[in-house]
Amino acid sequence: MSSAFVKENDAQHLNEVGPTYGALLLYLRRENGGVPVLETKTYYSEKYKRDVFEMSDGLTYAKNDNDKWYIILDI
């Protein structure tokens, strides 16, 4: 089924994605219309005290203390 037919209430939010890196990649691909989003850089951030993932969509992602994905806005 095309994502164009997904009801608004059925959309998944980033903080609902499973805690694995693979789950993040799958979510980002769906959000990007089926085009893969690739990792451009991964490193440990002293500022955030966690691993961060810079991706080809221009955003940087990390997991919070509750293992939920979020976007880091001020790298």
C-alpha cells in the first residue's frame, strides 16, 4: 500500500520508532518517500554524552535516556 493512503492518525512519530539503528533507518526511508537515508558520520558527543548519527537527510539523531530517538537541533 502506498504511504499516500495512510491515515494521518496512523503515521509513526520518531519517538515511537524502536531503539535499534535499523529501525531508525527504516523509519527515515519511509519518511523520505522510499529513498534510503544514509549515515554520513557517527561519533560520541561529549556535549550530549551519547552517540550521535549524522544522516544524509541533513539531520543529526540520537537516543535519549529512555532509548527514544530524537533530532539534535544544535550541534
